[in-house]
Amino acid sequence: MERSEQLLHNWHDVTQRIHNACLQAQRDLNDVNLLAVSKTKPVTDIIALAQTGQVHFGENYLQEALDKISALPELVWHFIGPIQSNKTRPVAEHFTWVHSVDRLKIAQRLSEQRPAHLAPLNILLAVNIDREESKSGFFPEQLAATVAEILPLPNIQLRGLMTIPQAREQLSEQRSVFAEIHQLLSDLQQQFPQAQLDQLSMGMSSDLEAAIFEGATWVRIGTDLFGARDYTAKNSLKLASKIQKAD
Ligand SMILES: *Cc1c(COP(=O)(O)O)cnc(C)c1O
């Protein structure tokens, strides 16, 4: 099969899984968005996938993302990778969403650096739900105080939470961790009723169904759309070093 055909085929499979999960979960299809995670993949793949009408794309590595955005500015770009505090300006200038805000300082800098002529930058707070050393993100008990600090900031709009749990085999285990995140969002909604906290970014290729059952509004899918990523050979030098936690 040609590459572009393969990508269309993958996109149909993934959207079918999303439809089926929405049906089973009795959720409105319009409330679950597909974020195509295109990190390490070429612009030609993104163009092919955009033929389906897919407009939301997620990237983890800043320089790679900026190159793609300048090639395809008409798409909607989400930053989902770790952010170094000295790299916030291009993120504030070139993205519409940031899913991976993991420190108050990052939100403050994005607020200061978001150009005034653009709509507010939509941000989500990353939650380190499994309290993993290797991952960044807030612990649940830090969220309320952080939200209180972020809500008054101009030029950014806090929209909800994002998480990348540890891999779990069983659907029931996957669901219970996503349910915890949903509960954290519900608690924040109660505490901050004036805020527009309506988004949950959770679920990847291997657990999108569980995430949809538990209220995901964004599923972030890389592998099942674009195939496995190649971090070896020429890509490894550029990318492997950046997979570590930022800062
Ligand atoms: C790479 C990545 C994804 C996509 O993961 P797949 O398992 O390939 O679908 C989703 N979210 C984040 C934050 C990522 O870094």
C-alpha cells in the first residue's frame, strides 16, 4: 500500500475506534477530539493525514514543531512535550494549545509572552498521577493552589488537565486511573466555578477506549495513526536526548 493510503486507512481505523468507544460510553462524538501526534514524522505524512479533514496535530520537540508549523500554518498545533523555561516564547507565539504545563513558572511565562493580537493560549496542566520520578507534572494535591495562581493570568486560558499514566494492561486498571483524573477535574470545577475547565487530555494508542469511557475530550494518538516511531540511527541523536524530562 502507498504511504498516503496507509495513513488514510489508519485514520479510518482510529476514528472507528473512537466512534465505537463513544457509542459504548454513551458519549457525544463531538465531545471527543482526535489529536494526531506527528512527532518524528515528516511533513508529507501530515499533509496526507490532513486530507481527511484532520486539523489538530500534536508535537513534542520544539524545533521540529516550528519547522512543521511554518510549512503548514493552516493546521491547529498543540504542544505536548516537556517545556524548558527558556523556550516558552516560541511556544507562546506559535501554538494554539499547550497540554504539558508542568510548573507555575511555565504558565506565567506563556502568559507574558503570548502575543496580544492572538487569542488566549489554551493550556492544560500535566498531572503526574503515578508520582513517577522520571515524569514531570503536578501531583494532585498541588493542583488547586496552582489553578488559583493561573486563573488571573492574561493571554492564557486554563482549560483542564492532561495525563500520561504508566502503562497498564487491563482495561479496568486503565479506566480507574483515568477516572481519578476525571475526579480531579470535577473537584477543580466545583472549586473554581467561574473557570472554563472543560478539557481532559488522556488516552493514547493503547488506551484510548479506557480514556473515552472516563471522559477524555482529547485523545492523543501517534503510533496507531503514523506507525511506530524511529528513534534509531539519524533520528536518535536529534530526539532520544530530548525525551528526558526538561530542565
Ligand atoms: C508520543 C506521545 C503520544 C502518542 O503516543 P502513541 O502511544 O504513539 O499513540 C501521546 N501523548 C504524548 C504526550 C506523547 O509524547
